Amino acid sequence: MPDFSLENNAKGKGYTRICGVDEAGRGPLAGPVCAAAVILPETVDLPGLDDSKKLTEQKREQLYDKIKEQAVAYCIAFGTLQEIESLNILQATFLAMNRAIDGLSVPADYALIDGNLLPKGLTIPGEPAVKGDARSMSIAAASILAKVTRDRLLCTYETQYPGYGFSAHKGYGTKAHVEAIRRLGPCEVHRLSFLKKIL
């Protein structure tokens, strides 16, 4: 289960406002990539907080509101479909992460970034944390905000682009989604650069 060990290590170096950062939506065939940055208080009360991938949709939804209520600050941002296509998914993810960090209402002075890379253009000191969403409370909280926000957005595509089943697969490359793309062709929210093998 995640704890505050990584945050406390950063505080030992003299930092006081540590944000956890994570993304959702690097792998799907459609929609933007979403990132969140979260600064949590030490007194946070979030039972069951964990890597968003390990939680049920219902549990993520419950924690989503509690994280927003208890966070010192949080920000959710996107890398757009156009940025994914023109730059690549990694650079669009870095843009989203930097936007989330820079958009915090209480500025962070250190960032814990899920993964093995620091975003290019990071404006504060930070460190990458492999499997950080399973190790850090702040990163786990960010993973839930990013995941729920993106899932909710993809569900709105269900009525805008009927027939693709967005509310079920959230843009991921499931068998049903791939079959729908082959049957209907891609729509305007699909990442064409991700569809070369399918098409």
C-alpha cells in the first residue's frame, strides 16, 4: 500500500510542498491523455487509497471526491489529441504533467512523478518514481484524479460518437473497440497514429 515515505524523503531534503503526479490514457486508441498533480496534507484520511488500476470504478469514484476535499491543492490537465498526433504520446503526456504541476493553486516545490522519466520542461525539482502509484500516497491520489476525469470524458463520447462503445472501453483497444473501428472507420477523437495496424 502507498505511504508517505517518498514525500518524507523529499521533506528531509528541505522541500515542504511535495506534489504527486500521474497520468491516465497513454495507451488508448482515442481521446486525450490526462494528468493530475496533488499535494496532500500529512493528516489525510483516505482509507483504501491505492494505485487506481487496483481499485474498482466505484471505489475510484468515492476516493475522487474525498481527494478533492482533503488535498492542499490539486490540478487536472490534458495533452490534447492534436498534441499526441503532432508530438507523440510521451511528449503530450509531459505537457499534461507540466500543466497540472504549474496549475496548482498552492505552488509545489518538489514533484514525485510516476514512472522512470522526468518531464521535459519541469519547472521545479523532482524525481521519477517507478510504480509510484503503488508507493506514494500523493501519486496514488493523482492517479485516481486523472483516471476518473478521463473516464468521465470518454463516457461523454458515447452519445457524441455512437456505435464505438466508449463508455465500456474508455478508448482502450479492446476487441469490441477494434471491431467497431474496422466496421465504422475512425471518428474524430481517434488517435490515427495508433490505428495503423488496425486499418
